[in-house]
Amino acid sequence: MNETADTMNVPRSRAWTLFGVFAFVALIAAQVHAVLTSPADRDMGHLQKILYVHVPAAWIMSLAFLVVFVFSIRYMWRGQEKDDLLAAAAAEVGATFNGLTLVLGMIWGKPAWGAWWVWDPRVTTTLVLFMIFVGYLALRSFVDDPERRAQWSAAVGAFGAINVPIVYMSVRWWRTLHQIQSSPSTMDSAYVLGLRTNAIAFMLIMIYFIRRRYELARLRRATELIADAAALGGT
Amino acid sequence: MNAESSLAVDAQRIARRFGARWCLRGVSLQVRPGEVVGLAGANGSGKTTFLRVLSTLLKPNAGAARVYGHDVTRAADDVRRHVGFLAHTAGLYDDLTALENLRFAAEMLGRSPEGLEASLDRVGLARVANDRVRGFSAGMQRRLALARLMLMHPRLLLLDEPYANLDAAGIDIMNAVITEVRNAGGAALLVLHELAPAAGMLDRVLTLVDGRIAAEGDGPAANAPTASAPTLASAAGAR
Amino acid sequence: MAWREDWRRVRVIAWKDITTERRSKAGFNSVAALAVTILVLFGFALGPEAQALRDAAAGAVWLAALFAGVLAFNRSFQVELESGAIEPLLLYPGSRWTILAGKLLANALFVGLMLAIVVIVGVTLFQVTIPKAWPSLLGLFALGAVGLVVLGTFYAAMSSRTRAREVLLPLLLFPMLVPVLLAAISGSKALLTGDLMHEAGAWIRLLVAYDIVFVSATLLAFEHVIEA
């Protein structure tokens, strides 16, 4: 139970609130800057500007799932509850950005490709990844015992992440071998700066969200442990 | 080998819960080698949960327990080498015969599959060695589970209501097995609803109430001196 | 010494699973019957034009095997849970990955048999002509079956012990099996049409890589999963 004291000591600080405010301000600034400075696209016009949300969301989603992978492996290695809660927080945030990526991609894809959905390797892999992490979150909600939940979701999280490159490769071969042209999106340098600043702003938002979800999870565990101590009558 | 000289069971403030409900609220208990201890209590008082923690099937949420010096969470595999756990359900494969069930256990334990018929004979199941377990009565299943248990040569018996569904002959077999383990320097912890079938077997009886140990007393020996005095004496002699 | 001990446990668990399944029969027969039923339904959805059926044959066979297989995987742990046999199984001292390995062997046999039935029925219903490269096709099916069985059995070890096992197993398993399905379906399709583009080799390599990665990963992680 040496974990107890550690989990009870829920980390909360005003610095993180300031960090959150800063992250949101950075996001708004990056968006405004990108929208104002970038010229209208030759083919897409102002629709192009959705990429300033879509592309960073996709990057950040990958980053969040990398966090899930790393902390799942670390949990299996060391068995500390904190790692599990952090992986879970990252999975929630990752799945949110993943959903955002898909929806924004479809909004962009309708005018760009003439269809809401194309079986492009990246698009399809993103969808499969979304399904994997919906399964991950469903598993968490169906298992009550904290240790069992942690062990099982660590395995599912790690396996899901390992699978991503294999899925990507398989979808790519599936597509290219069937001779359907894909639509490469080459990027003009005028847009690159806007994308980069937005990516950084998104990353700050991601860190802030993961942090807050993690704090919430720790808080929930702490209330459980306090209830435990009361039930045990101070033994 | 410090493990050899230590207590058969050394449980310190074991607590375990399921969801929000605490089944065990800090149970401490020591069992010395050569001792047979009864654990009584109402339904839901945590007796079975306690046995399952000692058997390594459940991890405690708080507290620690050692079996012959091995920690049940940190050295679970070493604990498993010493413990024979008889659960409430027999845990047999219905579509295998009695003999096949034993052979499966022997192979899993790395024991030679010879002499399994003798094990069956001992629990009175030689007649039905090649019948599938599906048709067995609850008492027959219990006897078969007991035969499987003895393949492990346990030094600590954890028996969850060992006499349930057993007839008089079955009770005698069970008591003979417990005596055998005790005489070999082992120990036993019995979860009991009624103490009568264990009369004369028990050195101590503990009562669990709502996940805590409420009362400790001598075995039914104290109440029924005629029945148990010789057994207690022989138990003391065995030690 | 130790590996010999482990190998014996793997064998005896596989033997136990196969024997119980063979004797109860109900399980395998109904799973195989379901697979064939799904195949017939695919025929209704895609037919009756002969060429359309032929093109869709590989996909229909694999999806039928997948849907029916999910039931078999859950059953594999169900047998242990119903009779409480999982407890003695966990109490034998020694390494736990042998439990998974034994069940993998048994499930591979079941899924292999089911695939054989599904393929025979599929070839007939979907009017497929067997290609000259049938040994490669056989290898592709074996590799695909291994991928299916490995993750199916592993995830069933978790899902069978939750409240929502029927829905949770497919939810976890199907997205993970995307590479297996794409490789098995596309590879079979290519081999059935003479592999003009020489793509079957690539799919076989992908399956080999997938199988190696996930056989090792599941055996490593199983101890944690079954313990909890």
C-alpha cells in the first residue's frame, strides 16, 4: 500500500491553470495568424484553412497515442497505477483528437476529393486507430477492478499502438496494388509556418487536457481510497 | 532455509474489497505447522475471500500474507508449490473422465501419471474411473477434487467447506487426508459452516464477522471433551 | 529442462481442450454451421451473377470464418469459467504462458477445420475454380488463421471475464485484425486469379511479420492478463 500515500497526494497547482490559459491563447493566436497571413488556395479557396485544424489534430492524435503506448509498456514493466491513469488520460484525449481529425478530414475531403470518404491509407488507418481506441475505452468501462483494468488496458493499448504501422502498410498495399490513384497533398511553403505554429498550440492543448484528465482520475482514486480507509476503520 | 522453520500462515491485516464493498477489513492470523484451524462465520463474512487471498487467487488490497515464509503477492509461484486449495466448486472438466481429470492435473504438476488409479481408489472412485465427470454427483466431484488436491502433496490445506455434499464415508476420507497432512508437519485452514463433521480435528476455531476476526476459541474439543480429547493428544504428539 | 516441462503443459492443455470439445461436439458443430450460414447469406447479398460471386468469394470466406471464429474463441475460456476450472488451472505452479500456448494450438485446430469446411462450401457456392498455385493458397490460409487465432484467443481471455463479452470481443478484435483480413482476402483473390501482379508474395510476408509480432507479444503479455 505504499502506493496509497502517493495517490492520495493528488497533484494540483495553479501553474497548470495558467498553463491552460496560455495554451488556449496560443491556439487562438496561431489560428488568427494562420488565417490572416495565408493566401487563398488556388483550387480550394478559403476552404484550405481547415487544414490548420485538421493537420495539427492528426499530428497531436499520433502523439497522444504514442504516450498511451509508452505508459502502457511502462505500466506492464513497473506496475504503478500512475502510469495506467496517465495512459488512460492520453487515450481519452487521443481519441478525441482522432475523432476531430476524421470529421475535419471529411469536411475537407468533400470539396477536395468530391466524396465524404475515400479509402486512402492515412484516412483508413486513422479510422482503424479510432476503432482500436474506442475498444480500449470500452474495455476500461466494462472492468471494475482497478488492477485488472490497468493490466488489461495496458496490453490492449500497447498492442493497438504496435498494430498501427502494420495497418498502415496493409491499407497502402491494398490500395496501390489495386491501381486506384491516391491524392497526395503537397504543401506550399506559405502554409507551412501556419501549420507549425498551430501544431505547437495544439500540443500545448493536448498536454493541458491530458494533465487535467489525469488529475481527475487521480482524484477519483483518492476519494475511493479515503472511502476505503473509512470502511476499514483506520486499520 | 528460513522458509522451513517459519509459520504455515502469517497474515497481517489483510483487507480486500469487491467494488465498493469490503469483504475483509484487516484480518490477522497465524497458523503454525501441525495445526488445524477452523474459520467460522455467517454468509458473506469474508471466509472464502480470505482463503482465496492465501491461495494467491486474489490479491489483497491492503495487508500482507506469507505462506511458509513466501509472500502471497510477491512470491506467488513459491506459495503455489505449498498450497492445496479446495474451492467451493470442484473445478473439474465435465467432459473428461475421472481418470483423465487426474492425469491432466498430474501432467500440469509435472508428476508421473502412474498410480493415479490408487489415488482414485483412495477416495472411493475406482469404480467410476472411466466415467465422465458430467454424470457425477456433487459429493463424487468433491471426492475427485480431493484426489486431485493430494497430487500436489500440499503442506498447507485451504479447504472451503470441505464437508459440503459429502456422506459419512466421504467425511472420513476428508478427515484422513487432513490428518495425513498434519502428521507430515503440514497445516490446514478450514472454512466451516458447521463444526460437527470436523469434531476432534480442530485445534482452534476463529469466527469472522463482517470481515474481521470476532472471536477465537479452542476447537469443539473444549465443549465435547469425550469425542476430541484423544485426537488432540495425538495431534500434540505428532508435533 | 524447463522448456521440456513447459512444452508438456502446452501439450496437455491442448489435449484437454481438444478432447472436451470433441466430446461435447455441440460447440464446434454449431460454430461451423454458423459459418456456412453466413456464407450462404453472403451469396444472397452478392449473387447470383457468377462473376460477381467469384470476385467476392475470398472476402466472403474470410468474413464468415471471422464471425464464426469469435464465438469459438469466447467458448475456449468459457469452458474454464463455467466449471470453475480456471482456478485450479491458475494454481498450478509454473509459467502461465503455457496456458495460452496450449489454447492457441487447440483453437488453431478448430479454426483450421472450420476454414476447411468454409472453403469447401465457398468453392462450391461461389463457383470458384481451384488455381494451380493451391499450395501457396493453403499457406496463406494457414498464416491468416494463425493471426486470427492468436489475437482472438488472447482477447477472449479478457473479454470472457467481463459483463459484456459478446460485444467486447469483436469490438477489440476486429480493428486489430484489419491487416490479417486485408492480406488474407487480397492474397487469396490474387492467387485465385493467377497472381498476375505478383502481389501474393507481399501479402504472405506481411502475414508472417504480423504472426511473429503478435505471437511473441501475446505470449509475453499473457501472464499479466490472466493474473489480474
